[in-house]
Amino acid sequence: MFDIFKKHNVIAAVSERKDGSMKVYADKSEAESVRENRRKFLQGLGVEMGDSVAAYLTHGNSITLVEKEDREKFFDATDGFVTKEKNIFLTVTVSDCLPVFLFDPKAEVIALAHAGWGGLEKSIIPEAIGKMKKLGASPKDILAAIGPGMEKCHYEIGKELAEKFAHIPGSHEERNGKLFLDTKAIAKYQLLEEGISAGNIETSPDCTFREKEKYFSYRRDSYGQPEKLEAMMAVFGMK
Ligand SMILES: [Zn+2]
């Protein structure tokens, strides 16, 4: 789905509405069907569910290092993963928040982060890149992709949130007296600040709110009712 990874032997994907709900917080009545959705989607990518890891997200900045023996685990309180190992597939769920894919093909280090405004404010992207560097990655070699998420066309916010990101150029815009957040611009700014070159960053043009046939959107479909949340799954791993 991203041109930037095409030459490389990686799997990078985000599920769509047609693939069904992928949420990790499924209650008992849905757990079985969600598990089946996740299994089928991964299988379509040529990935065994037993070779993946999943996360219970907190909108924080914790990035967990995973190794082969972690396959099939669900991790509590983490918003992303980093690994140096092949054939372990990192997954996070998203619904308006951005999945951010990071890959250093030279050092063979890969990371996947779930980045909403909370994670971006807590610098989850610098955190992920820092952990990649510890495994030998160099920002100049890192290829980055910012996945689909709610865009500034629909991401209406209050003044307080706009102020949190005011130091970042293009982080929000004002239209008809309303403020809109541009999380993709914020993510890109953080990537550039970490030394990733602009030519190595690809950004999905998709807005999850706008494209209602294609994606679930928390803001559009279940705002204020987290129990009705549906989510897509982002997957990233080296083969
Ligand atoms: Zn939109």
C-alpha cells in the first residue's frame, strides 16, 4: 500500500472497513468474530496470526521491543513496537489515529507506532526512532510511511489542543472560526526533526472520516461512545 516500501521485502498494510472490526478490546460476544477478522486479514497478507504481536493502546509513547519469542502475545499499555527480527509482524489498531511505519533497510530494523494527538504530544515518533537507533538504525536510512487517519478536513479541535502544537508549523488551520488539527503534518514534522529526509517519507492521502465506505472512524461513528468503537489494523514486518 506504500510505494516507499515496494522494493523491500516487508509487509506493510492497513485493513479497511470491508475486512471487518479488528479492535483488541472486543467483548465476549464479538471476540470470536474479531479474532477471525484479524486472522483472515493477516492470512491475506501471507502472515500467520501466530507470528504477530498486538497491543492494548493507551495513547502514550511507549514502544516495546519484541523478539521471536513474543510472537502471538498481546501487550498491555504500549502504543507501538520495534524489532530487528524477521517474520514477526507488528500490529496496532487505528481508528482516526495514524499508524506510522518506520523501516531502516540497511540495519534491518522496523517499528510501528499508533499516533493520535496524545501520542504525538508525548513524542511517540522520536521515541520509536530512538529505540530503532539503539538497534543500529540511522535516521538518514529510515523510510517512513504515515497511514490513513482523520485529516484536517474533519479533525475539529478546541483552542487548548491547537495550542499544544502551536510551535509546529502547519499543525492546525482555522476555517470559519473553527480550528482543525493536521496530525499528518505534525507526524511529518517530528520525522523531519529526527533527521529523516523528506524524500523518505510517504503520507497516505486518505482521511478516515471522509472515506466512510473505506474506513471506520471513531469521530464519525462513535464519538463519546467508546464502547461502539470499531478499528482497523495496521501490520508491519520484515519477511
Ligand atoms: Zn477528513
